[in-house]
Amino acid sequence: MGQKNHNSTNTSSQPEGKAGRKRYGFAPGKKELGLNLAKRLGLDTPPNRLFITALTHPSYVFENPQFGRENNQRLEFLGDAILDFVIAEYLYLNYPDRPEGELTKMRAAVVNETTLAHKARDISLGQELLLGKGEQVSGGRERPSILADAWEAVIGAIYLQYGFQEARRVILEMLKPPIEEVAKGNYGDYKTMLQEKAQRQEIEVGYQILVEEGPDHNKSFTAGVFLQGNLMGKGIGRTKKEAEQHAAQQVLENWGKENDES
């Protein structure tokens, strides 16, 4: 959650014209980022400046006060509330036989940092972010907490520009698959789920850490999962186990898509 942007320096005495664009917060070469993301999310109307704000991490604002930008923490606050409501409504309407306690457990299994970060990676959200140099160097584009927060901020931006129904559509299109898994009783142990599915088809499963980066206090791992010796999925996490879980989750989701198409 938010802190970080304590900088009172004001460089607003700029002339109009090109310098004026800086006051509105468009960093050079970054103006198109919101448009690219909106297209990937199926939004027809070009996005307004809220999308750029949703992609702006506090570290970028702190290091670049000359752009006069707002960071994404307020939009994250709004998006978090919308996300909770949409998932709660969906669970209530679609699982009428589940008691309140189980619905709460299901929502918690879906609306969490791990799942949101995974879905953010699905739309390459990390590559769109405006980060400070320190965050970029330390692997911020793949850090689960940054990705999850930015995903919630994007939901807030969609709600404000496109309305509740579009925000709801985007949320459910991305989160229905994990909801369906949770409804089956699968609360996140994707490695076990993959192992059981592979065993039924006599397929050998293996894992390997492909990349290890970052300082000791802030490591990031990329794991690969192999079926019959072939790399079938990758996952990133703050620990090796978390990375392997994400890799297994990716394979399971792709496996389900292949079965649906066949």
C-alpha cells in the first residue's frame, strides 16, 4: 500500500507548448502505453489519462517530479473495492448452495496477490509500467506486489472511464478460470493438481529453476515445468516454491484451453 512520494519540489514555471505536455504527465515515449493495454483488454474507445495514472508506480513519481504526475495508489484503492464486489456478487449468484463461510474462502483464494499478479503477467502489464530506475533494476516489472497493485489500479481506471459493466466484464473474463478451479475445491496447490492430472495420462512432470535474480533480501525466481522433458510453462515468484506453483498453474490453464478446443 502507499507511501513513497514525499517530494515537494515544484518546477511548474515552464512555458506552454512542448514543455506544457510534461505538466500533464506524459513521459517521452510513454503516451501510447494506455492505448496498447486498452486494446488487449478489449476496450473499444481509446483510454484517457487515467490509464497512464494506473500504470504509474510511486517510485516513478518520486524520481520524476518534473512531470507532475499522480501515482496509481488512489486508483488501486478504488479498483480493490470494485474487484471485491464483482467477485462477491458473482460467487453469490452462481453458487447458491455455498454458505457464507465458504464463499468468503473462495473469494480470498481468488482475490489475492498471487492470482492478481499471475493475471497481470497474462496481459504483459509489467512491461507497461512506469517505474523508477531503482525498481526497474531490482526486478520491479515482475514483482508480484507491484503487478497486483497495478492490476487493481487498472480496474479502477476502467470503472471511471468505461463504467461498471466494462469493469465487471474485464474482471470476470480474467478471473473466471481461477474461480472455477476454486469451486472444485482446488485452493492453490497447482503442483499437486498437475501431478495428479499428469499421472492419469502417464505423463512425467519435472521442474527446474531457470532464472534467479535480485539481491538476497529481494530474490526473484523463474521456474519451468516440463512434461515428458518438454518445457510447457514458466512461473515467477519470490521463492522457488512459489515460482513452481505459478508454472504449474500456467500449464493447467493451458491444458484446459486445449481440451476445450479439441
